Amino acid sequence: MSDILIVDDERDIRELISDILEDEGFATRLAANSDETVQAINVEPPALMILDIWLKDSRMDGIDILKTVKRDNPDIPVVIISGHGNIEIAVAAIKQGAYDFIEKPFNIDQLLVVIRRAMETARLRRENQNLKRRDVSSAEMIGASAAYRTMIGQLDKVTKSNGRVMLTGPAGAGKEVAARYIHAHSARASAPFVTVNCAGVSPERMEEVLFGREGADRGVEPGLLEQAHGGVIYFDEVADMPPGTQSKILRVLVDQQFTRAGGNDKVRVDLRVISSTSKDLDAAIRAGQFRQELYHRLNVVPIAVPSLEDRREDIPLLAQHFITEFNSSQGLPQRALSDDAVALMQTMIWPGNVRQLKNLVERVLILGDGTGPIEARELPGEEDHSKDDGRVVLSGTLATLPLREAREAFEREYLLTQINRFGGNISRTASFVGMERSALHRKLKSLGVVTSAKAGVRVAHVDEELDAAE
């Protein structure tokens, strides 16, 4: 779609509008009746239509053509013009999907303003649709661990409702992916998913970004709330929302309407709200940095998104998923993961969580030779644990202990790591470390290691009282 189709039964009017638009850099096509209009659209849908209501010697009038266009090509904006204008005709045209209505004789500047606004609105709508199509893969959840299954079960329960959801968890854990999963499996899946980066927008611009602006010089500029109408508005890191904006968002949640900056008319919106935070909102409330009323409005259904540490069993699945994704999107090599690489990745510290894992996979695929499985030696930091010379480098603390205490400290840390790697599964841990299950239980007891439930998964930790007693 690249041109403007002008439909009018008066040749002089058609050519006048065409000359004006071509002087402004637009390409145009002309039609005198409904048959010529339908034929022109079938050849190539235009970027916009200027349509006269009254058409002599035509099978359909402008309203009938408008209905047909909006049925078959709903993305084409239509500007209605008429020399017999009245309020009833204008209302009928708008109800049938027209972008705007202009009376003849029209003001040239007014016509150009309306056309530019209509084309910009259509462009934004197309971009939103393209973004929604691309976002399907970003809503895919990957995992099989107990912590993952607990989270996905909670997400599935909220997809069928319109309840507000608060996602909590550390940075990089996948809170936005979880929000998109809710949206993609809800009744609003075909509607927009709009993200508000609360930490990335300056406080002085936040309200204009959210509510939009209108004025005689700039026309109407919809904000993110208006763009999300019918769909989901996602407040990413909501704890960073400016205090002044918090009170206005609270009012939107109550009234489902707002006023654009510089405007007077109320704009009604139908929104589902999903929020996320990696911060302690209770502490922010006590410090006077977050409104308690807003917290209660947003935190209708709280869902915890587990850290990668709490779902180490999912690391091989996630890593292989990212390998396939980078192969598809960037053409990077499709490589398998060696057992040693998997074992090391499951014992590494992941302060950046799933985001850090994804970045690591991309780095290895870019820098690697592209052949064979990914080996442990290719992972960042593995060079610090090199054993090529037959030596193992001890940490400073371990090196200062007597042999018995050093051995116990090593065994305790090693077994803690392996148990957590396998999600607290003693049988799988025993099989990997090469011990009988009963022998492993006795060893854990002697070292003061116990398992307990955390975030839906069994995790191991040191019994401090037993350890101190020893």
C-alpha cells in the first residue's frame, strides 16, 4: 500500500485533490464510481481512500463502498468528503469505520492534516500487528522443573480471567515472557500487548508517554494506554514509576478513563494490567516511594517467577532452546551440548538468570568453531578451573584448613551443588556422584546437609545448628 485512491463523481474535484496531494509528494489514483473503486482496490489496496458520499451513475454510494472496504480491507483508512454534509451523515460514516468526515468546499490545509494523521494511524496499527506476530515466540515458556511447573500452573489459571497480575522475581528471570504468556493464552491474544518501561522513561515525560497529547498544532498523539486499548498494558519494573504518575494510574484503574495532556475530553480504555518488579514493594511502601493503594490494585494475583538457581534442571532445555532460536534468527551454528558443558552450566552462579544464560549461549555460538558439541572449556570462566597441568587450584580459605576440615568443606559444598543441580532429587544425585542412595543420606547427615522446600523445589542447605555443634 503506497498511494491514495480518490473517489469522486466530479472530475474537477478528483483532479484538484490529486494535484494538491501530488504537490505534497503523495502518489494518487482516481475513480469516478463504485466499479472503478472496487477494480482499483483489487489491483492494489491503497494506503488511504478519499471517498465522496454521493456518487452519480454508481451502483453503490459512498456509505456502501465504505462498508465493503471495511469488511474486506479493514486496515485502509477512509476519509469521507461531501458537499451535502450534515451531522447525521458524518455520524453514519464514522460508525461504519471512516477515519474522519470533511465537508465541501474543504480547506486544503485541513484536508492535508487529516490525511497525514490517518496515514500515521494506519502505519502505527500495521507496526503493532507486526510486533504482535513477532512476539508469539517471545511468549514461549521453557522448562520441566518443579519450580517451573508450579509457576506455569499459576499462569495458566490467570489466563482465562481479566484479573490484574503482579509478577515478582529477580532481574532476568523471565517476568516479561511470563506476562506475554498470559496475554498469548487469553481472550485478548489478538489485541495489543504494550510494554511500559517504568525505569527507562524520564519522570517528566512519563505522563505524556502514558496518556498521550493533543493540541491544535500537533493533533492527537495517542499514549501507550490508548494504544493498548482492548489488550494488555504491562508495567515493567513498576516500582520505578514516578510518584506523581502513580496517583494518576490509580485513577485510571478505578475509572477506566483519562485525559490526554493538553486535552479536555475523557478517553475510555478497556485494559488488562500486568505488572512486574524485582524490588521489595513492601519496603518501597514503608519508605514512602510507592503508593499502597496502587499496590493493592495491581497485586490482585501475585505470581513468583523463580530464579535460574531455583530451576537448574531447566538449564539444558533453555540452553538448547536458545541455540535453536539463534540458529533460526541469526544463522548461528546448531550445536549440541556435551555432558560436561551441561554439568558445568548447572553448577555455575547465574546472577543474571535466564537472560545471562541466553547471552552466554550467544557468545559461545559466535566465538566457537561451529563444529561438534559445545564443550565445558568453551564456557566463560572455565579457564579458571583448568587442570591441564594435573593441579587443582584451591581457594584461599580451603588452603588454610587442616586436611580433615578441608575435605569436609569440599564434600559439603560439592554435594550441596549437585543436589541443587538436580532439584533436590536424591536418587539422581546419588547416581551422578557414584554413591548408593543410603550412603549418600548418611554422608549428608554427617556433613549437616538437609533438604527443604523452596519455591516449589527441594533445595539443600547446611544445618547451621548441627554444623556449629560439630
